[in-house]
Amino acid sequence: MKRSNKQAKQKSEKKSVLSMGERLARLFEIPSDVIGSRPKVTAVGRGEVLIENFKGIMDFKEDCVRINTSNGVIKVMGSKLTIKEITSEEIIIGGKVSNIDYDA
Amino acid sequence: MFLVHLWNYIRGYVIIIAKGKSVERFINICAKRQILLWNIVRQDESSIICMASARGFKLMRPAAKKSGCSVHILNKRGLPFFFKGFKKRKGFKAGLLVFGLLFILFTSMIWEIEIKGCEEATAAQIMELLRAEKVGLGSFKMKLDPKKIASQILIDMDDVAWAGVEIRGVKLTVSIESAVEKPEIVDYSQVCDLVAERDGLITGFEVLAGSTRIKEGDTVKAGQLLVAGTLEAKYPEFGTRSVHAMGRVFARTWYEGRLPISYEYVRRFRTGERHENTFVRILGAKIGLFGNKVPYEQYEIVSLDKTMAGPFGTRLPIGLTVETYYEIKEKVVQLTREEAEELAKEQARQKLLSQLPADIRLLDEKVSLVTDDSGKEYVEIILECEEDIAKPVPIGGD
């Protein structure tokens, strides 16, 4: 809930215009992750972060992984970070996660 | 998760180390090109170690070039790499082929025969029949026609009502239903008398139909009328009626037998010499291991069979046979008078007993020694028994 609020705030700040499709989706109450090209972050415990729908990896270090998405950069910080899996649609980051940051 | 690992293992994967200025670009390009990478760990500032599918690795070269990274293989894991090592091993391939052939060969033979539904004696007969038809352990399934075998069993064996032969896997099952003995159908409409089967002294009778012509204590001869089928009425004007006479007439009868006494007896005895032959039995074939032809002219064989046991208590058709041959010599032995008599008595008794009908009651036995005119000595044995001597004989006419 917090997250979607954050994103909504981001949206209103960015002043992005919702497309027709997105407006229809919201009218029909279709879950938000189905529509649009927005990234979805799923964090399980402190050891796994799954990010879907991203553009690419910008940076990969043991303590910081930066992912480029259509909404900005997501920074995952921690220690002993590894990329468990990476495909064109999703990336799973493993290790000891301490921060998930959204950077503009 | 395990399944994914298994799948990767089956397809084969490599562990590579990628070095370069921007390994992230390398990862991005791989991801875009659907080359699956996993377990990516940063080694140091400019290198990462990751795992990639063997198929994906082949497509990695241009990706690496584009991102300016060098890729080296650290390790190869998976089934495809495992099998590569077998390419050179021709013997292995040959062995595998031989195994396959042997397997097919052995599963197209019969390894077990079961006969069920009847008792021992008939089962043994059926086994003999099968053996005559060349059906046994080791015969090929293709050559056997279950229907033909079943019909053969029905033809050859009298007391089998139904035979079913089934081949399932390597087992041949013969199911038998024994024929119930047909009850003797007595034709009650036919008129008959009861006559004596043999001579005897009447001890008792049970008459169900007919008029009795004898009484207890009478001596009758074979063929004499015991119970008549024609009934005469008290008042002669009513005429006679004919029935099928039925009943049992018990009489004391005698059987006698005679056997000459001989004072010589050929006795077979073991000399003490023995010879052993060892065989290995596989599916009915006997392969000699030790021993050769038996050096004795006359011998007795004692066979010791050991069959290998398979799992779950089944018996494999592989076994060891040790045949021991004991030399036998025949010696003519002189018997004493008592011994000769005893022997003759026993032989005479056995011979007589085998001639008696089944439902007879043995009362007494009389043994005597007889010398005839030429001086030859005999043992005479007379058995006194009680039996039913009534025999139905049809009356002609009516």
C-alpha cells in the first residue's frame, strides 16, 4: 500500500498523463501490475528481491546493485549480493539485503 | 527448485568467468538475447563468475565481444558432458548393445511354469504332456500358442473339464478345472435280477427292491440268483410284477494264491565303491563340471539337487546337481528255510492283495506250505474276506 502511494506520488510529481488503457484498467479495477510497463518489486524476507519488468542492470557490486526501470532507478543495497537469476523479464537478487531505494 | 537444478543438469551447463570493463553490459546483453545466467557472483572489481546453460554459452561469444568482455570456462557440468566421455569407449557401447539384446532375449522366454487347480498327480501328468509338446523352461514365447496347448491338454487328459493356458510376462500359467466324475446312472426302468458274483457264504443282506431268494447262512455259487426282479403276488390271479432289483448282499468269500518257494535270492547290495559327477543345470541343460563316465557296470544313483534361490523366495532355473554313483553287485544268496518261507509268503500276499476289489473287508488269512508230487514246495495263501457279491443282471423282455 505504501509503495503504490509512493508511486502515485511519483506519478503526480512527474505529471505523467495516464493513457487510455491505464484509465480503463483502473476503472475496471484490474490489478495494477498487469497493466503498463511499471516495474514490480517483490521482496521475500531479507534474502531475496525479485524485480520484474526492468530495462537493464546499471551497476553490479557486492554491496550495491542498481537496476534501471521505466520509472527510474531501483537501488538494492546490502552485503554479499549476487544475482540469482536474470532473464529479460525479471531479475532475482540474493544476498543480505539492507536497503531498497528508489532513485529518480 | 530441485527440479530446475535437475533440468539444468540434464541439459548441461558451464561455469564461466567473465572479465572486462563493463560486465553489467555483458549481463544486460545476455539477458536481452535470452541467454539464461544464474548464480552471478562478483569475483572482483572487473570480473564475475556465473553459470550459463551449455546452449546459451554457444551464443555468448558475440555478446561478449559486443560488451568487450572475455569469457573463460571454469567448469563443465551436466549429462551431455558426461556422455562425451563415452564416445571413445567403444567397448562400453558394445556392452550396452549386448545387454539390450540379452534383455530382449531373456524376456521372450518362459522362466516359470505354474499349474494350478488340480492336485499333484494330474499336475505331474500335465508337466509330462508339456514336456512332450516341447513346452518348458527356456522355450520361446513366440513359438507357443496358448490355445493349442490348452486344447491339447483337454484332448489328452480325461479328467480335465477345462484347461486355460496363459502367458503373462515370463510366466506360463495353466489353470485346470477337474471334471467331476459322472455319477453312475442306473436305469431304473430296466428289469434285472441280482446274482452272485462269486462263491460265498451269506452273512447278511439289505434288499431295497425285488424278492429275496436266499437267507443267512446259505452257501451260494457264482451266478446263483440272490434277489429276483419278478415279484409274485400273494394271490396268483393278480399276476406278476417286474422290478429293477436293488440291494447289497454280504457274503464271506475266499481268495487263494500260490507261489513257489525258492531258496535262492538275488540280492543287490552296494560294494562301497562310489563315484561322483557334478553338473550345472541351466534351464534344463546339464553341463558337466567334474567327473566323467561311470566306471561301474551296475550302479545306483543318488542325486543331490541344489537350486539357486532368487529374491522373494522364488526359485531360479539354475542349479547344481551332484550325482553319486554307488556300485551295485548282485549276489545270489542262499536263504535258510525260514527266510525263504517268509519271503514267499510276503510275495504271495502282495500279489493277492493287488487283485482284490477296493471295497472289501479282510477277515482272516491262512498260510500253508504245500508240497506237490514232483517235490516242489509252494506257499499257499488263502484270504478270507467279506464283501458285497450282488451283481445286477438284466432280465430279457418286459
